[in-house]
Amino acid sequence: MKPAAIHDLFPNIDPGSVPFLAILDQFYMGVVITDTVGKILYFNDVQARIDNLDPNDVIGQKVMDYYRVDDDVTPIMKCVESGEIVDNFACYYRTRLGKIVNSIHNVYPLYSHETLIGTICFVRDYSITRETFETISQPHASRELRTFNIPATPAKSRDLGNGTRFSFKDIIGKSSEFVKAVESARTASNSPSSIMLYGETGTGKELLAQSIHNKSARKDKPFTAINCAAIPEHLLEGILFGTAKGAFTGAMDKQGLFEQADGGTLFLDEINSMSIGLQAKLLRVVQERKVRRVGSLKETDMDIRIISSVNEDPHQAAERGALRYDLLYRLGVLIIRIPPLRERMGDLEKLIRHFLYKYSVLLDRNINAISADVMDIFHNYYWAGNVRELEHVIEGAVNLVTDGEAITIQHLPTHISKTIVSPSNEVVSPSRQTGRRDVSPANSLNVVFPTDSSVTACPQDKSLAKIQAENESQTIREMLTFYQGNVSRSARKLGLSPQLLNYKMKKHDIRRSDFLV
């Protein structure tokens, strides 16, 4: 609140002594005070949270300049024009920054000696109102939209000048296992020892590798990356080690990546895809810290930090012969596991917000809302492609949505929307398309119907989706009862992350406190 602004409405009263302002600051609803031309004089913190706006930016602005209201009917201006109370006015509006809000307004005229001097408006976010009501009457219902606070200022593309674009401050995630991996990487950044990153495709291995380089003393030197799975073996050797003139027909003296990365960091992505023979040659380079070009007898010393990655457990890769044990020991002095997205679902909404922002800017769109059905799918989907797959899904959806609309099921790729969503728009099988193990309890439960041919009556007058939801709720309750309310142990037994189990508990109105002994 700006005292000078509220003084416009109460010129004869010291702004610091207006008794009700301290109360309004703590009010549970949004509160807006305006003058008779709609200029905002007061804007409390709750309203700031509803609109994702800074009160200091809004105070002094006119309502019609800062909000776009459907049908051009603004409850505040309606009160100003009529001088009468506007009671329980349902309003759908967009803020200047693009957030969509469904709300209920109660606006009261402010008079001084029978002269209208302004209005005071109380705002209740409709989604919160609906959620509160349905918690009592329909505990399994969810909100229609999930909105995200998307910045208005476009992000600047970054090129750090050393072959990288990312540092640790660009990493998104607060899930415990993910934070542990990031902190391990940060701690080891200045060590000369080799690091092996282990994570499924799309988990962000190169992002972490670039962050390690930019935190190290080598940050001013080049970061060089190569995907060992993308280049044929007969070309990969020359690319890595370089070539000498005459080594083969047409060969020229040419530096390899090891020489180019001298003084810096070389990132060998998916090294378990490299042939065993080439791994043996790589092992000698790693051991001796010398590189010999293909067709040359001369060895060149090198000062280089090697970060490698594998897309499977490195010890399992070694057991099946895809990775030499001796190379594993050399490159895996420190092995850091990056958890897949399905194990860090608590970060899902932060990642969605980031990608909505990224592609809204890139595609010149204004998209900041996703339907509850889509959020249910996102929370239950297996995400075989992890964060990269999520990014591609968001990018595709933003391409199909017009400004101001929410992303709905129809905007999702067919392999997600058709396979996962039942006719009632409830999640049925979030991972069947991937061919992976289904980790959702609702989908691992068997609904058993009588097989006796003499039984002709319908066994239950319920949809399959409702039966699955009931079974899921019952299974979660039984597990929490067995583990006396311990969510972590219950989640581990059910094959879920604790974040996903908490999400399902909220969905089924299950309270942990009911199971504590």
C-alpha cells in the first residue's frame, strides 16, 4: 500500500492512522479500494496473489487499464456509475499480464456527507470458492483450471561464450533426490576427478554437465559435448582423437575433440553406446592424459576434465557387456544419479510453468492455464521421455491453443490423450503406451467380475473409472493404516513417489492424521 494513494481518498486523515487498513492487510479475501474514476488506491496482498501482481505496480493505475473483463462489465465501475452495492457479481477477467481469473465480487460505494468518493471491492477467487465447497460436498472433485504466473518480460537467450547456455541457477527442482544429485554435482565441480552422470533419456544430463563446467575453475575454457550414440564408430574415432595426413585416403591433419577441449571439459554423452573396441582406446587416453591422432605416432599432452553419461545403471551396463569395467572405474570416480521425472512429481508444476513461459514467448502466445483433467494426466503419466518429453508436449499444446485459452485434453498428443483418458476423462492407464511397468495403484488393481456363465446380471452399476478410483482410494487407506500414516514408506511400497502419493491423497480427501497411532 502507498500512503499517498490512500490519502487521495481520505485527505483529512493521517494514512498511518486509518484503523481498518491494518485489518484489510490481513483479510482473507482480495480487497481493492478505488476513487470515483476507477483509480486503484489500495490493493491488499491476497488480491496480489489472486492476480499474480505487485501492489506497488497496480496502485495508481485505473481498473480498466489494468484488467480486461468479459462483456466489458466491470463491477467496480458499475458501482461507481450506480452508487449502489454490487452484490455477488460473478466476473471472468484477464489481468494485464495475461492471468485468467474467475471471481466473485462484492463492491460497496464509499460516501462522505452523501457524496460518492470511491468504492471498496471484496474479491473471492471462484476456483478457491468452488474448491472449498466441493471439499465438503464432493471431496473427489477438482478445480477446472490450474493457472500459472507467467512473467511478462521475455527471457533473453543465453550464450555464455564457452559452448554452454546453462548454469546451476537454471536448474528447476526441489524434490529431495533431485536436490541431492544437484548438490553432489555442485560440490564436485572444482574437483579434477571424472564424473559419470546416470539418468534416463531426457532427465537433463547435459544441463547438469554444463552447470558443473560453469561452476569449475575451467569455466573460461571451452565446454565440448558429443553424443557417442549418434555417430558411427568409424567416424567417431577420428572425431574424438583427430586425424593425421595420410592416415587414410583424403585424411588431413585435423584436431580431435580431445585437443579442442584442452584446458576445458569434454562431455561424452551415452558412452555406453560406444563400441567396446573404441572404449579400450579411450581408456588409454584417460589413463595417460595423452592423445594420439589416428595415423600418427606423436602423442600430445592434454589437460582436460571428462564428464560422461549413461542412460542406464552403469554397473548393469558393465554386467551385460555394454561398458568396460575398467573404463567405468576411470570415468565413474563419482557417479551421480539423476532421478526420472516420475520420481520428482513435486517439481512438475514448476517445470510446466517454465515451459509455458518459454514457448509462449517463442511462439508469441499468451498461455498460462491448464485444465484439471490435463493436470491429472500429467501427474499420472509415466513420462518415459522425462523432462524432455514434458517440454515437447507443452510446446505442441501451445502451438494449438489461442491466446487466453487453457490447454485441454484435445491439445495433447494422441498417444497420451487417446490411450490414457477414458470416455469420462479420468486417468485409466498412464503408462500402457510406453510398455513400461504401470506405477499407479489404480491401474495395478484388478477389478474381478464373476466368470460363472450363469451370472447374467450386471455386477455393479458403476463405470470402470469409478471402480478404479474407489479401489485406488481403498488401497491407499489400507497402506497408510499398515504403516501408521508414514507416507514415505507407503509410497515406496506402492511404487510411487511421496509427491504423487500426496497428490492422490488430496484427490481422494485422505488425511494422514487419520492414520497416526
